[in-house]
Amino acid sequence: MKRLSAIAAWARPRVPAARPPELATAHHPGLAEAQALGARLPALLVAAERVAATVAQGVHGRRRAGMGDSFWQFRQALPGEPISRIDWRQSARSSRAYVRETEWEAAQSVFLWHDASASMRWCSRAELPPKRDRAELLLLALAALLLRGGEHVRLLGVPGAGTWASGQAGLSRIAAQLAVLEADDTGGLPPADAELPRHARLVLIGDMLAEPAQIEALFARLSAIPVSCTVLQTLDPAELSLPYAGRVRFEGLEGEAPVLAARAQDLAQAYASVLEAHQQRVATLCAGAGFGLIRHRTDQPPQTALLALHQSLHAGPKFGRRT
């Protein structure tokens, strides 16, 4: 069972789907789905580019001195500096000797994954995005930032995503791959058979409401490779506070049995205790594996989470260790 049982039973009252409705087609049902996906793709790309552009104005890349062809900066020559490194034209403009430094150029290769399970399609209010929509937006926006910086990006566990994407054309290809993803039944975690090279960099985006034992097993496998991993836990605000009162019928999205509560407010305290224990366990597992953990609510601006993700990736790799 994917979800922590108490959370699965209590946190998901039935609400109307927030995704675009399917177009009715009598002759070819698959055509309706293709048309809906095609209509959604441009809007998703535009939104991701807008979020990425906002964050890009406030971040700096991984620029530093090193081997490369691009000019970075002039700096004052140090005692013992080889004379061949001095830039005489710049030095002639002052009484000091200056060295011309080039920018260190080494593209990162980053794997990206988001939870595509059925429960990620849920939202508590019509004005909030479903968790999957927010996860896709952040994944694409992060890909846009990385591709702008010359990095290589690849989706994890997605059929047809076997090559690295680079440049602006790569963003459209990643978006197209995301658009055809169906709801999976992998328990809200990356597939166990997903192959990752040693010292890979990985970003996981999902609600992380899987059973702690499943999360622990995943982190142990990633740590053994090892990989550098950042986890972005994305939750709807109602999953954090259970803001329901009165007679409420809660229906699961992944086969859980429905729960009818005569007074939903009476569940709040027990629910809060279960959620707090689960959140603490996730944090402990991330810390024990050496992975970064970022928490995000769908009622918060996506720019905040994107900036935290970007800073996490550019703070230097922290490879997992065995727990």
C-alpha cells in the first residue's frame, strides 16, 4: 500500500478533478487524451519558463576560475605568478599586473523524477494546483534553469528518456515526455529497476507519503551506488492540517477503503500525531543517507521551492552514505 494508512484514509476527501476534462470522441478514445495533453503542454512550458526566469534573476551559476575558454575576470597577479599568465593590455592601464582568468566549465548531469501516482492528482481546493501539476511545474522549471546553465538533464524511469537533454530544445523534449506519463503504481517512489551511474546527481519530487520502510529501502539502494540526492516533498496544505469539520466521507485515490467520519474535527489530533511522526521519520532517513530535504506546500509560490532546489544542487555534491 503506497500511503501511510492514516494519511491515506483521512487526508483526501473527494474533490472535482482539477485537470482539463477529456474531450469526447466517439471513434477514437485515444485521440481525446492526445488532444488534451497537446493543449496543456504549451501552457505548462510557459509557466515553467516564467518561474525559471524569475529565479534566474536572483541566482548565480557555478562560475569559478579553472580550465575553459570563456573569460571570467581579471585579478591582480600574485607574487611568483608565471609571467606568461599576465595580461599585458589590462596591466598597462594601471600600475599593477593583472592575470586573465577563464571560467571553469564542467557540465553537471542531473536526473529528475517526480511522483506520477494517482494520489498526486489531488488538491483540497479548486484554486490550488494538484500536487502533480506543481511537481511537474517545478521539475520543468528546474530543468530550464539547468539547461540555461549548460547542464545536461534526463528524466528517471521514463520510457523514451534514454538520452540526455541539453539546450533550449531539450526543455521541449522533457515536457513532451512528461505529458504522456500515465498514473503509475510504483508506490510513489522511483522504480526499483531504474539504473543510475555512480556519483549521479538526482532530484526527487513527490509527497513522500510512502511507507517509511519503502523510503528506507530506496535510500539504502541509492546510498550504495552512491548518488547525490535532493528530495522535494510537495504537499497540499490540507494534508498538513486536516481542516475539515462535520460529517465527511474520505475516499482514497489508490484503492484505499472509504472512511465516513461523523465529526471530522475529532480526527485532527490523532492525524497530526501520525503526520508528525511520519515527517520526522522522512527527515531522519534523509539525514542518515546524506540527502537534502526541502519541503513545499502547494499554496506557496513555486519560486521559493525552485530557488531552494537550485541552491541545493549548486552547493556541491553530497553523496549518500549507508545508514
